[in-house]
Amino acid sequence: MYDKIAEYIAAHEAEALALLRRLVEIQSGSWNKPGLDRMAVAMADVLGGILPQVRVLPYTSHGNMVQGQTLPAAAGSRGILLVGHMDTVFPADTSFTMYREDAQNCYGPGVYDMKGGLVAGVYALKALDHLGLLEKIPVTFFCNSDEEIGSPASKTWIDENAMRNTAALVLEGGGINREVVTGRKGRMGLRMTVRGQARHAAKPGPKASALLEAAHKVIALEALNNNVEITVNVGRVEGGIGPNTVPDTTTLLVDARFLSSHDQQRLEEEIRSIAARNTIPGTSCELEMISGRPAMPQSAANMKLFEVARLQAAAMGYDLPQELRFGVSDANYIADHGIPVLDGLGPVGDMDHSDQEYIVKQSVMERACLVAATLLALSATFPS
Ligand SMILES: [Zn+2]
């Protein structure tokens, strides 16, 4: 069966790369609704040729999204959820718009993060469909349009549908050494607003400088960093109106990452205590959680799912490594429901979120084969 899958996918390489070009040439930054709506039409068009139930899900404040299902999945059988996002980090007016290929690589906005993954998912389904194997597998393919901004609109869909499935495969880009992702750190985005009392800077004596208090807080927050488990970064400071005025307000934007829900709790308590503790008399601080994703630990269930994929790769003649990735994705939300999830199944590449973004061309086909074989192996556990 591996040979037949590989044969079909190899025979359709040019077609798959043409689809990749088509998708990359649609500018689809997370706030670019017209571009995202065009992406949704393109994905619905492609999936419509493979899956019997495909719907564009309309959204008003965000780009439209796409849901495609096989008949068993549409009838409610618990099966496998495939997830990929259509949005990129590049704004509508970016100068990074070109798709190009050389002998080794494909380049372009979103080629790695993660239109290459969408193409790998599509060709995995196409191969199984061609071999008459897809119709019996309960598969739901979801393409969202807001992952890069924390999936505010699609989180509800993901939460509800994760629980309707027994496993999930996420098509974010693979690691540069072919790694798939078995765990991810969680993340909190926080805002600390420090308030003091403004007055003329020339006046001697104690002063309630919001900025000075914020400086103490920056040092305390940065001290929470340990080697690997926890990272804290104060990434933006805003406050003050000029050198001759004691600042009455200073805002800190903070990114905090952790490996487990236990670490998250501890970190949150420590950050709260830094917010509550004032070194400079007369100042106060308000702490807001503005975004966040739970941790995706390398659970036994995830490792079992990885083992299924690893065996498929071994049968196709190569080693499949796995990694704990520090960035977040929709896999974090899925993992939070206790559903086994494997991420990083998209093509191998690097330099995402930059205009140097690329994927290794040959890995588009390799990952399509891997996803197809893994879907097939998993389907053996869901008798129709
Ligand atoms: Zn991504």
C-alpha cells in the first residue's frame, strides 16, 4: 500500500506544486478578510473534488473558514481531525508576495507556515481517495483563518470538534531535520499597567514614578526565566511624556511560556505577586491576561500517536524524529481536551515569519505520503 500511495503522490508532484503556488499567491494575513475569503474558496474548491461534504463557514469579523468531511465523519463517527490554518503573519501591504522555486526549495509568504501543510494534507486525501480507501475513514479537515492571532474565532469550532474525534493531526511545518511535534509549550500574553502620580521632575523628594516601578517589575519578571521550562520576556514598554515629567502610567507587554499546567499555575501566581508588590510607594499595578494557549505536554497518548507515524516512516525507509516545540499552535487547544495530537506534519522548512521563509520541495510529497499512511494506519482502529 505504501508503494501505491507513494506512486500516486509522485505522479502528482507538479500538480501539487501548482496548488502550492496558487495558495501562496493569495495574500492571506490574519486581518486580510478578502484574501482569506479567497483562500477559503480555493480550499473548498480543492477539497470539494475529494470529500463529499465541504462547507465554507462564514465569519464576519474574521476570514471565512472551511470544513470538509467524509461521509462517516459527517454521520458522526469519531475519527481523525486534520487541522491547518490559511492565514499568514504578512499584512495585506507586505512586499513579500512572490512564490518561487529552485531545484531544492519553494519560497513565498506562508509556504512553510503553513500552505505547504495544507497541500500535503490535500494530496494525502487525494491519494487515499484514488485508492478507494478514503470513503470509509471518518476524517474531518478543518482550515481556519485566525491561527496566527490566537484563533479567537475558530477556537470554539476546534474545542467542539476535537472532542468528536479520537485523534488529531496538525499540518504545521515540520522541523528542519524532519521532526514532527509531540509537545508544545503553552503561552500567556499579559499586560501590566503601572500607575503613579505625575508632577514636575524638578521638584526634589520622593516621587511615585510609574516608570521606575515598572523598571523594578521588568527585572523581577525577567528573573523568572529558568533554563528551559519557563521563559518570560518583557517585549514592550510604553510610558512617560518627556524628561521633565514624572511618568504617571507605564505599560508592559509580557510573553510567558511554560511546559505544563502545573508550571502555568506557579508562573501565574509569581506574576500576580510581582504585580501586587510595589517597590515605589504611591504606585499601583493592574494585571490583565490578554491571550494564551494551554501547554501541550508530550503525553503518553501523543507519543503513542507519534509511534504510529514513526512506523509508517520506517516502512517508507526513513527515521522520523520528534521534538518539543517552543511556539504554540492549534494543537495546544486540541491537547487541552486530552485528545491525542501530532503536529508538524507539514513539509520540512525554516525561516517562518520572515521573508526568507522556505520549504524543501521534495518534503511536500514525503509529508503527503506520511499523512496518508498515518491516516490509514489510524483508521484500522475505527472499524466502519
Ligand atoms: Zn502556523
